[in-house]
Amino acid sequence: MLDRFLSPRRRRQIQRLMRNGKLTLFCLLLTVVVLRGNLGAGKFGTPEKDLDEIRETFSYIRRRAEPRRVLEEAKAAQRQQKSSSSTDASENGSNNYAEFDIGKILKDEDDGTEEFKRDPSLPYSLGPKISDWDKRRAEWLKRNPNFSNFMAPKKPRVLLVTGSSPKPCENPVGDHYLLKSIKNKIDYCRLHGIEVFYNMALLDAEMAGFWAKLPLIRKLLLSHPEVEFLWWMDSDAMFTDMAFEVPWERYTDHNFVMHGWNEMVYDQKNWIGLNTGSFLLRNCQWSLDILDTWAPMGPKGKVREEAGKLLTQELKDRPVFEADDQSAMVYILATQKDKWGDKVYLENAYYLHGYWGILVDRYEEMIENYHPGLGDHRWPLVTHFVGCKPCGKFGDYPVERCLKQMDRAFNFGDNQILQMYGFTHKTLASRRVKRTRNEMSNPLDVRDEHSLLHPAFKAVKVSTS
Amino acid sequence: MLDRFLSPRRRRQIQRLMRNGKLTLFCLLLTVVVLRGNLGAGKFGTPEKDLDEIRETFSYIRRRAEPRRVLEEAKAAQRQQKSSSSTDASENGSNNYAEFDIGKILKDEDDGTEEFKRDPSLPYSLGPKISDWDKRRAEWLKRNPNFSNFMAPKKPRVLLVTGSSPKPCENPVGDHYLLKSIKNKIDYCRLHGIEVFYNMALLDAEMAGFWAKLPLIRKLLLSHPEVEFLWWMDSDAMFTDMAFEVPWERYTDHNFVMHGWNEMVYDQKNWIGLNTGSFLLRNCQWSLDILDTWAPMGPKGKVREEAGKLLTQELKDRPVFEADDQSAMVYILATQKDKWGDKVYLENAYYLHGYWGILVDRYEEMIENYHPGLGDHRWPLVTHFVGCKPCGKFGDYPVERCLKQMDRAFNFGDNQILQMYGFTHKTLASRRVKRTRNEMSNPLDVRDEHSLLHPAFKAVKVSTS
């Protein structure tokens, strides 16, 4: 009736008001019901019956409003996609990323909750002592046959764990290399039936930096009893042999596998006698125990500083700096060999960790003379860019060398993926790819040179009954 | 002879000059040959014969230099292990990333192979026509029971495909958001037993930009017959409902699932009637056929430009710009409904794609009133940051709004992962996390609120006999 006197806009506003008016009325009604329920509440809050009524009512309102709301959201989406208005006035800034002050997203909000400060004089602990994990885990596995710890007779369920800081890198290219690094890991793990966990959360502020992996590893082992082996891998380590399958059977009687040399650890106590940038840890009581033994040197501040001095004193060639997890593990193994040694496998038959410095200049030679699947000096499983620190401000090596070589290592690994699909990088230094074969009318007969498309180590017999 | 009077460095410089001098002479020679060829050129440039000669000559030069170079590299590696010097004088730069000129890694090497230039007047093709894919795929699956296309009775094998440019982003934070985005996808896919393929290769230079997904998708379908559904997802789309499982059974009779509305596509021909930023495509002949139908508007240059004009003319509300894959699909469906429509499911019961503009300001409301697992407007499966373009220079929206909201969306999803382990972000804007429960001595009894630790949709019965 009033329509004639109203503009279309005003008309819509009133219609909306009336629609919302019905909704408002309903809400008022329900508030009364809830209040009533609360006033007459027992120990646990609103009586179930009232809650159910409320749920039903809202459900009814939603169902009635559904088609219209969906349509309106679609229209709102259309309008918003055309204009660039923002709901938050403070966000009406430039559309130009070059003009954007990164400080605006770097500063972190606080929710005002007090940071829990542990008494530093008390010994550090990763969590309450657990002593019967093997038994509990075995029981859980029995109750959960659909989350088996073995994917095939000789193939344990493996979780590869890696991560990086939740902050943007201090230098512009750092995040780009983190991105390439995780793509590289995704590729290897997809081929080998391994799951990936990328961590970006600091679970314990005291255990920051290289120590952050300890609380994370313990948490994941205990939360995922179905995982048989946890494979920790640094963000600066890349897979360069996509065809190499870890010889799981070799470690049947071992719980902790690191690249290293017995002599360098047990005899020399050399701080680089082993490497903790890429290691395998079995999900069992023994592992929880060694984690508990490992952690105490980690808490930052005085504890880590003092522990660092001890390690520099006790280990061969160690520079002066705060305690790191790698040195700590050398120390533990060297001083408690009887306790831990029999379950630790220091592997050097293949590069579970491969120091980049002696590998990256040989890629062309490897391509010329060898092939994927060897995992060792001829075709390293892992090329680990220790010391490059592309996410930070300073590395231990010239930046250009690090970045160029990281590109080459990435491409070296990526070529093994691309060849499955008939492509390869133009050079080991080039981002660009070129064809190695034409598209085929018989793609299933394609020559998959290293049998990576459907490799034996990925085959899993699933029961779909 | 002069050696006695020269420093080692100067000596090396002269040797290099002489080596290059021979090369320079060869190049001069070849330039003459090429010029001669050009002066006598036919319609398409240098006669084939001359080009072949040139290629052969360069190949010869390369082969002669090979063994000596490899040996020198090996020696250099040995020297390098001892010192931190670099083999390449240009890599003796600073260890300070802030001083590094990113241009040094941005420029891309060329291997000299000629870029294949397809005749643009001929119709574009993704590859040789395949007409019996269903039959061939079925045979392959029968022969390969350990690569089944179903993981469980109602659970198809799914491959999620995404990717980004192999170049570092034009702005510093772009790669950081790509990193968070892939972590987000890794998390969802791990929970749902879905594999991930992260692409960083441009398979076909003509199909650059949004069209790059077509050759990639076709390649992956044909290379992986075990994949039942390929799920394409843009790099600017994030999972915000970690608990929602796609209702695979709903699509038993469909091959192509996109978020959209029938009326907006078939009646209105609205260019945003559907979204190709997140869609499901079944691995079958029908899909190969629609890919072939889709591709022709893609080749960059005149074809894409002209196609863009047609699409702006034919579709509702479409702005003026070159042809994009989304508009092209609207056009195909709207004009060939009889041919394709019955196998296309335009889904809007949940947000297979959710436009960020109407979702991100409601996260707090969602947390207050709803819970994961709904997938729709109450708790969107996907929040898609269309138009933000964080990897580029300019977006369609203010930068600050985009980045802040992307942080919130990421944290909204990440909280659902963290809560499994007893943590949550301090606020939706904060990178930092806080505990929601203490470490427990009985971790297997933990209350996993949304049953995500060992969800039903991940359970797979493997046969380890």
C-alpha cells in the first residue's frame, strides 16, 4: 500500500525489517524459554528438553529462511565482488602490495591471558611420566584394526613431520624456499605412502628453535598410536632420490635411526658425529624415555646456555653456542651407550641426511653415471642445506651459493617427478620445464623410467567389503 | 711461460678467456651461417638444415668440455668442504640475505633449445584424441588390484591438485600465504585420506595463468587411472571445515561437481553462476571430452582475447578481460546443456567454494553457534579468497583486509587441527597458540571433540597378508 510512496531501496529496507522482526520475536520467545530453563536448571545447566526445543525451533527457522538466504548471499556475493568496499574501516587501504607495510601483519595480537611461567628451578618435563605405553598402544591397535600400524607386511605406517615459524621469513625469498621444500616433501611422501604433518605452532615457549621438535614429536606419538615410525625432517632438507625406499626391515630391532658414524659418536664424541635434521623414531616406550632424557638441555635461558658450555667442553670440535638438540644427543649416546646404544642405528649406507656441500656440485655427474633408487653418495636420498638459513637474516654461507644450489637440488628431485609425466627442467638451474616425450594416445603404456607412477612400495591391498 | 709472472687468479682468468675465445670464434662463425641462411630464408625463417648444423656444433662443444668440468667440480667440492669459498666467483657474496639482490635468482637460465611454437591458426589440442578411456582404465584397474580406485566401500580415491608459479612472488608476503595455504590443505587431506599434488610447472606455455590447470588435470587423470576423483583447488582457497567429508555418494551419477546455482548458469548465464576454483572431476571418458571442449578458449594471445570478448558479450555481468576458464565453463554449460548438463552437479548445499567476502566476518559467530562438520554457511568447508592475489602486485581488494582475513581463515581452520592436540590460537588473529588442556598421563582417553584424530572417513582396512 505504501509502496507507491517508497523508493525501491526504502521498500527493501522495510521488507528486511519486517522479516527480521519475525525473527526477533522468535528470539525473544526462545530467550524466555532458555531463561526459564536456566532458573530451573539442575547441576548441568539448561534441562535437555528445553535445549531440544530450542534446537528444533532454530532448525525450523533456518529451514524456512534457507532458500531465500542462499539467494541473498549469492546476490551479496555478486555485489561485493563488483565493489571493493570493506566492512572494517581500518582495512580501507591500498590494493597495491608494494605499498603495504608488512609490520601491520607482523605484530601479533594478544588475548590478554597470562603467559604460564614455569618455575625455572624445577626440572623441565615434556609431560606426565608414562611408563606403560607399549601395552596401551598395543591394546589400542587391537581395538582399532582400521588404523593399522602396518600398511603392508613390510611397510610400517610412517608420519613425516616438519615445519617452520608461523611468522613470515625475515627475508623476501625465505618463504619461497620453504614452499618449494614442502612441495618436494609432499612429492616424495605421496610416492611412498607416507603422511605429512607440517607444524607452524610453538607448543612450548621454553623449547623454542631447534628444541621445538621435542614437545611436538612426543605429542604426535601419543596422539597417533597408529603411527609406527615418526620421521622428523628439517625444513632445509630436501629429497633428492624420489625412488629410494627406506629399508624398514633393517631397523626391526631398532627404535632410533639417524645418519651418523659409530666411531665419531662413541669414540670421538664429535658434535657432528650424527645429524638430527632427518631421523626415524619408533612409536614406543623406549622413544618416550629417550625424549625425556633429551629434553632437559633444551629450556631456553640459563639452562640452555649452561648446557651449551658443557657440550662445547665435552664434545669434539663443537663451537661455543647454546645447547642444540644434535650435540645433546651425541652427548647422551656417548655417555650412556649401555642404556641406549643397542636400539640406536647410526646409518651411513645411504644419505638419510646428506650434507649439501659435498653433493650439490656433483648432480650432473650423478645424472651422467647413476640413477634414482640408490640413496647414497651416487644419488643421495636427502640433500640437507645445513647452515644456509634462508628464512633468516644471516646464514653461514654466501646467500647466492645457498639459493642457487637449493634451486638445483629442488630441480634434481623435481625432475624425477616430472619425468613420470614426460617433462624435465630445461636445466638444473631453470624453473622452466620442457617435454621429454609427446602426449600419447596410449598413456597407460608410457615408459615410466623409474617405475614411480605405481611403485611397489606404495601398493596397498585394501579390503572394500 | 708467463706463468711465473702471474698470480694464480690472474692465470685462471686468462685460461678462461682463452677457453671463451675459442667459443667466441665458433659463435662468430655460426652467426655468419645463420645470417646466410636468413638471407636465403623461406616463409618460416632459417632453413632447417642450417639450424641442425648449429645445434650439432653447440652439442659438440658441450660434450668436449664435459669430463674436465666434472673433475674440476669434484675437486672444488673437496676444497669447499674445508673452506667456505665458492667455485663460482660470483657466488662469493655476502652471507646477509638483506643485502642479496633477488634479481640474481629471478632471471632464468636457458638451455638453448628452441621453444616449440605451435601454429596458432591450427585448432588447439590438449593431446591426441582418446575415445576408449573408460574401457582401458577398467582393464588397468582389474590388473592392478593394489591400486584400487576405492579405499573403502563408499570412499573413492581422491587426488587434490593445486599449485603456484615457480617464481618467487612479486611481493614479500605472497609466498608466506602460499605456504600457509598448502599447510592447510595438507592438514585437511591427511584427515580425509586424500593425496596432494602441488604443481609448480607450466606444462604448456600457451595455457598460462588460470588455464594452466587444464593440461595438468588431463595429464594427471591419464597417468593415474587409480584416481577416481581429481579435486582441483586454487592456491587462494583454504579449508575452514576440517571435519566435513564430501558426500561422495551424492555424485554417483555425476562427473563434474562445482559450487554454483542452476538458475544462474542455465537461465541467467551469469559469469559467476559457478566457480572453478574448487571442483571435483571424475576420471573417465566424459571428463576427457569436456576438457577437450573447455580448452579451445585458453591459448594466450589472439584466441584468448577474442574468446574473452565473446564471453563478455554472451554472459551476464562479465567484465571486459581475456577469456578465463570459469566464464568459458558457464558458456559451455549454458549453450550445450543437453550434452553435458546431466553429468554436472552444481552444488550449493555446502561451500565446496565459499566466497570469502561473506564469510570471514562471521567466524566468531560460527564459533559461538555452530561446530565443524556442517560445511555450509554455518561452518564453510572452503573459504576462497578470490581477488586477493597475494602473490602479485595488485589485488581487487585492499591488501590489509585480504591478509588479515586470510590469517583469520587460516587460524579458524588450524584451530580444528590444534584442538586435537590440546591447543588453540590465542585469537583468530594471532600466530601464537595456547593450551586448552594439560598434558595427560592417559593420552588415549583424550576427549577429541570433533573425532578428528581417528575419523571414520579415514579408516581403511588393509590386508597385510
